[in-house]
Amino acid sequence: MIDASTGETLTVIAVGGDPSDIAYGDGALWVPDGRSGAITKIDAATRQSTTIRVGVPLRALTVDERSGSLWAVTGNQPPAD
């Protein structure tokens, strides 16, 4: 977490070795890991993180707050150049 007014790092939260996207919704940040097939949910109020194992590589996420759904795009990441 970074203080927007000062740029100072306030909190560091581990999110996996290959974070491939970030989404916000339902009071949390959601970060998929492109290699491990896990999603890290970070509660915006408490800064507590929870790891959700999906089991397949993840590329992107979006949160549909109206339906309470989290949508994920799966697939292997292309190799880095």
C-alpha cells in the first residue's frame, strides 16, 4: 500500500511470484498469479490477504459487484522477451 499524498510505502503484501493483473471490487483488491493458479484477495479495510487456489494459470480478473461474481481469464502467459 502506498500513501497517495507522499508516495511512501506503508504496507507490503505478498501476492505470488507472477502477478498478472489487479482488479478492485467488493471491498477488496484481487490479484491473479500467472504461474501458480492462485488469486490473492486483499481486504481494503483490514489489509488482510487470503489466497484462493484455482489450479490453472491466470491472466486477468474482473469483479462484477452487481452479481457478486469474480471472473477470471485463464491460460499460460507468453514467454517474456
